[in-house]
Amino acid sequence: MCNQFEQYATAFTESPKDAQPRTIDAFMHFDPLVIVLAFGCGYLVSRLGLPPLVGYLLAGFALSTQGYASGPAIQGIAEIGVTILLFTIGLKLRIRSLLRPEVWAGASLHMLLTVALFSAGLMGLTAAGFSFFSDLDLNTALLIAFALSFSSTVFAVKILEESGRSSSLNGRTAIGVLIIQDIFAVLFLAFSTGKLPTAWALAVLGSLPVARWLFMRILNRIGHGELQVLFGFFLAFVAGAWAFDLVGLKADLGALIMGMLLAPHARANDLAKSLYSIKDFLLVGFFLEIGLAGLPSMETLNAALLLTLALPVKVTLFFLLFTRFRLKARTSLITSLNLANYSEFGLIVGGLAAANGWLSREWLLAMAIALSISFILASPLNRTADSLFEAIHDILERFETVERHPDEEPFQAGTWQIAILGMGRVGMGAYDYFTDKFGPVVLGIDQNAYTVDSQLEQGRQLLLADVTDPDFWRKLPPELPELKLYVLTMPKLESQLYVIKKLKERGFQGNIAAMAQYDDELTLLREAGVHTAFNVFAEAGVGLGSHICREAQSLQIKPVGKDEA
């Protein structure tokens, strides 16, 4: 599907040694060691509070020490996983989000500045006499700097999903920047390979509105079972990736755009959820493959470490640019940390350059090691981003502009008595129930601008805010005596525990209710101080039974062993 991906993989696995490495040739013939190491390393790092993907990288390196190399099967699995990932990203995006200045201008300026600074740094190392950099000329330095200017879509989206911030301003900005970078990728591949889009590319692009109209109607009629999953694969791989690749456009971009076309559909979220488990499993192959790139020489490792030391420059540039576009310091920092890594696309650029003789295999391996190290370093930074901001917020807030971004206007208190945090389907149902029972005393809070806009149009009282943002709590009035009940319907347990902690710190004396998806989460919520905690799936069954009894007045069922009352 993606010829460039195959080129860089081929460049990796070519070895001057006579010994042939063991390749993972077919999924059904995986060596048990592969599964044991992937699961074991993923489990161990998750117990340390790191994303499992770090463990998969380490498993890949461990397999390299045993003579394993990436084979066609694992390359295919990785490619499928990335394609599905980009399709599900698109299902959560709106095209207008790319038109925000902090997205298109921020991404463009950052790339220009990064290429200029990194290429200057590489030429400086050449002038300083470092042997690994001795053969670099300006063109090669610019090529390497361009490859290092990209951030990883796979890593950033995984981090955003795990933190529950995909729909926040921070998440939308990070993903938007990654899409703009993907557009630059298409242009680079077209010009560097001489493979310009064919004349049929205009026909494919021109047919997108018709395809959208057709696919929207099919999505209305396919149900929620295996046909929905298969339709998702069709959209991602055939209508998106294959159609784009056929006419000379970037295949992965086709999957992303196909998802974006269907994002406004009411069932887009259901379609994305039906693909989540498959996508997460297949992405294990992607991270294993990076680790399977091979072990470096000491000289190559030193070069990779020098490239890693340049990461703070990327983060600083992102932070300064985002604050210039009126984002708060916290939003700017967290978004910058989401992008604080090198990209798998850098390996595609490097593989293409190696295949054309512009770059040595050692440089390609150094970039792969730097990519892996960037993932390992960025994972704990993203996990502790809030704590990091709290520690240095006095310094970072000096960079904020006086004028605030429209999505980050200060919170205004009202006379509400019930606050519902998280306005998905559960939160919306609770909002309507309390409004019917008590009147207009309910406030919904959500971090998704599209959710807020659509529900405001339906007459609900909603506030756009990120309740995991310490600034949200700092800027609240010292006391909100009118509020008697907080209902936490956010899907992430970590977010709920954070809110409970903040409410306790503020001395909130009212009731706190929270939903959970698993029974073990109920215990954690109650220990944290929740008054009412319920399993949303168990309560759905109770609610169904109650609803049937209310609606079916003619239900002729005689109680057995129950006192008549």
C-alpha cells in the first residue's frame, strides 16, 4: 500500500553480514518469544505508569539481540494498524479545525524554524570534526533536518486517547498540526520521487462529495455488528488509502480524509469504537517493528543521542508559537509535549534518501534509535505534564498573551445547583433527567467544542472547559454555594479521580456521583470520596427493567415469594 514505507523497511533490513536474521514471516507462525516479550514488556512498563507502547519498543530491541528482523507480515500488520489509526482520527475531526491559525500557521512556522535550526546545528557538528557527521553537506543536512521536524501521529494520538484529551483544545490542536505536517509529507514525496499525482487525482478529489453522500447513507443502514467493522475497513483501505495511492496521492492521507468526511455523522463515534480494539492490537506490530530495526554501533548510538538532545528545541519552538496564537501556557505546554518526539515519517524520508544513495544506512539507523528514545522520554513527560506545569507555571505564564483564545475564555459562575462533567450520551441523559425533575438548575461541562456547540443549539446550558486543567480550578470563585451535586460522567478514571481531589481541596461539602465501566473502579471511586458510584453497564440493565415496568402497564407477571405491597 505504501511504497515509501516498504523502501525504508528494506533499507533497514539490508545487512552487510552473511548471517540471515530470523524474520517474522507470517502472523500464524509467530515465535512464542515474540508474544511473550511484547506482552511482558508492555505489562511491566504499564505497572511503572508508562504507556505499553514503550514496552513494545523495548521488546523489539530485545528481539533484535536474538537475531530477529522485521518480516513482511509484521510490516503489513504495522501498516494496517497505522491506516486504521488515521481513519479513526479523521472520524473525530472537523475540517474547519485545520483553518485555525494556531494549526496551519503554527505547523508551517514550526517546520521552517526547525529545519533552519537543525540543519545549522548539523553543519556545526560537521565543522567541529565529529566523525559521524564528517560527510554531511548542506543538502543532506537540510534533508535530515526536514525528517526530524515531523512529530509522530501514532504516538501523539495514543497519548491523547489514553489521557482522554482527544477532543480538547489541546488534542484538536496537536492532531491538526500533525495533519498539516502530513500535507507537507505528500508534497515532499511527490517532488523528491518525481511521482506526481496522476490526472485521475483530480477525479478522485472531485468525487469526494458524492462519496460522502453515499457513505453517509450506507452508514445509516448497516447496523452495529460485524458489518459495521467491515465497512470501516472498506472506508479506510479501499475508498481512502487504496484510491489515493492508485492516483499518486499519499495512502495514509486518504484514510485520514475519508474519516474526516464521515466525522459529522451521528454514528461516527460508534464506528470508531468498533475499530478501537483491532487498531490497538495491530499497532503493537508498528512499535515492535521500530525496535526490530537493529542495534547500533557505539558511534551510531552517540549520533542518535545528539539528535535526541535537540528535542527540547522542538518543544520550545512549539510552546512559543502556540502562546503567540493566544493559547494558555498550560494548553501550549501539553500540546508541545504531545508533539515532543520524532516521527515514523522521518524514517520514510530517510529510507527514501538511503534508497536513492543520498544517505547512509548508519544515518537511517541513528534516526530510528533517536525516534525510539524520543518515545521513551516523551511518555513520562506526557503522563506528568500537569504536575510539570504546576511546578513551573509562574515562569510559563509569563509567555501568555493578554488576549485569550476564543475557546479559553475565563469561567463565569452562575446559579446552577447541579454540574455534570462530561456531556456524552450518559451525561446528556442525566442532564435531561435532572432538568425535567428540578428545572433549569443544571450545567453541563465538556471539553469538546463540537459537543458544546451542538447541545447549546438544542437549548441545554453548557460550558466549554477542561476540568483536568488546573487553571479551571484556580479561576473558579473561592466558593460556589449554589452547587449541591457534581456528576462525573467522563470515561477516564484518572480524570474523575483528579476532579474529586480538586473538589476535596476546595472543601466541597455537597454530593459527588460518578460512573464507572468496571467493578474495580467502583472501589477506587468510593475510596476517593464519591458518595454514589455505579457501574454504567449494570445500571443500564436496571434502567431497562424499570422502564419496561413503567411502560408495560398490562404486564401480567405475578411475584413469587414476595409480599404484596
